[in-house]
Amino acid sequence: MNMNNFISRYTFFFFVSIVVTLSCKNEMTQKMVNKPTAMGRINAVVIIADKSMSESSMADTVSYYFESAYPVLTAEEPIFDIRYMTPQQVEGKPYSKELRTYVLIADISDTSSNTTRMLRKDMGEEKFKRALNDPAFTTSVGTDKWARGQLIIYVFANGLDKLAAAISKNFATISKRINQHDFKNLSATVFGIQDVNPELSKMVMDSFGMNIKIPGLYKKAIQKPNFLWVRMDNKEINQSLVFRKFKYLNKDQFKMDNIIKMRNEYGRQFIRTSSDSSYMSTNVIDLPTYEYTYIQNNAYTKEVRGIWETVNDFMGGPFVSYLLLNEAKGEIVFIDSFVFAPGKEKRDFVQQLDCIVKTASFPGVVKK
């Protein structure tokens, strides 16, 4: 073969491969365009399972984890709002396939199960064989199965006892994955109406050295030296954020008792009701208080959750306090978020405040 023939043949195959690649991409793009956009609320999860499983003791295991109490609220509310559907019910109605979040739970030892068949089809034979033979392989994740913006988490095991163990072992990861999936919708709820209040965001930066997105509907309630209270009020709820700043001295400042002390100090001084003798305090006796430690936007963070109430009055609700270390300046910034929504479920309101706080970062603090 001479050089000219070789070049011509190479050029021909090169252009054929380009056309095939573009055709495949166009086909995939067209499939996505033809899919509807997934719909549904945050925290709403469809459990896909056989009817026999949803009526068995396995339902108790699912409820124990997915419907356990969200920490910490004045009245018990679940972490997720779940409902069961069989594969036939999901496939049977168009809207059933257009929801945002699914968790498929399958006992793969039962190969006649419709749920197992759906799992097998979605995973493919190679992964399904691995699931049968590898006890450590018990979860998988898919997206956009029936609609765009859709999440489906598969939990499976070879036998009911092993399936219950798989749910227990993987629930923390599953919960985190669902929360991450919900974050876009949650953020749209928080910032979607009037986006960001630039004046309040600048106020936080100027006074506390912190970047944070304060939603447009929030207003300034009180500003004092080293103290800022911003809130969003309507006829039914009040969502509040309070900012304070301290010099960083030692790690003892991040202990729960000290954080509770920080919020009680400002609550007694600034957060009052119509009664002159009333003020906000923290209830650490009747209900539990939880603490978590993590890195947020490269800043060491301690989070404390509990219930606030008013002394000499009858108001109360959930709070989440955050203490963030600004290493660049040797300071700590205290953010307290709290909700007052009498007669209303409060889980989503707490999550909205958390969404705001999770935008907080310090200039000059870099990942080590």
C-alpha cells in the first residue's frame, strides 16, 4: 500500500468514527431532552419494593432508619417522608416515574421478585452476578432513569437478614446522598424569590470577616457592636440568624457548654417578647442537645442542635448553633439559627437556615 492510499483510508476511518461518535452523542442528548423533569419535594423518598416486603418486618427496618426523628425539633418529624410503591405501580402511571428520589430495596435471592428483576435490568448482568457473589457489594446509584434530575439508590443483598444489615450499614451514606441531591431544590427555595440581600451580606463581611449569602427576604432586626440579628418574618414563621465574633484562645471554646453559654448570653440581652421579664434561653434539661464536628469550606466547625424557649413566656422552637474557626485572623465566628413557627412542621425551615449557613466561608482560609 502506498502512502497516499494509507492516508486516504486513515482519513476515511477517522471521519467515520467522528460521525458515529457525534450520532451517539446526539442520540443520548435527544433521549435526555425527551425525558420530563423530575418533580417532588425535598426529603420525599419513594421506596420501591415488593408488596410482600413492604408488609413484612423489613418495613420496620426501613422505618427505623428513614423515618427516625430529625434532630432536634419540638415535635417529632421524620428525617424523610417515605411512601412505598411496587415496580408495577411505578411503571404503571407516568407521574409515578417522574418523582425526584427513589430507593429500591431488593432481596436478590428471590429471582422471581419484580423488584429484583428491575434491579437486574438496571444494573446489568455483570454487576448483578457480582451482587450475588460479593457480600460487600450492597449499594449502587443511578440518575435520570425515567426523568431528568432524578436519583435512584439501589440497596440489595442475598437474603433478608443481609438486606437489613445492608440498610443499617449504608444508611448514613444514603441519607447524605439524598440530602446532596435535594440541595439544589433547597437552595432554590431559600434564594429563589429575591436571591441575595447584598447589604446584609456586606454587613456580615465588614463586621465578622465572613462571606455568606443572606437571602433577599431577610431584614436587619438588631445591630450592635459585635452583634447582628437578621430575620425573615411572615404571618406564620420567623427564621433568624445571629452573628457574634470572638478572639480564638483555645479549643475549649468549641465545647458544647461554651456554645450554649454564647447563645444564652445574647438571648438574655437581646431576644425578648412582649413581656419585659421574658428572654430566650436554651432548654438542655427536657430535650437532648446534639453536637457535630466537621470542616465547612475549609473552616473547622462545631455544630450544636437543640431547643430554645422563652423564660417567663410560652414561645419556643428548634435552634442550630455553629462555631467556625477563622484561622487567618485567629478568630471564631458564632452563628445561631433559630425558628419560631407555632403549629407548623419545622424540619424544612431548619434545613433552609442550614442551607444559608453552609454558604459561609472565610477569605484567606485555605485547605491544608
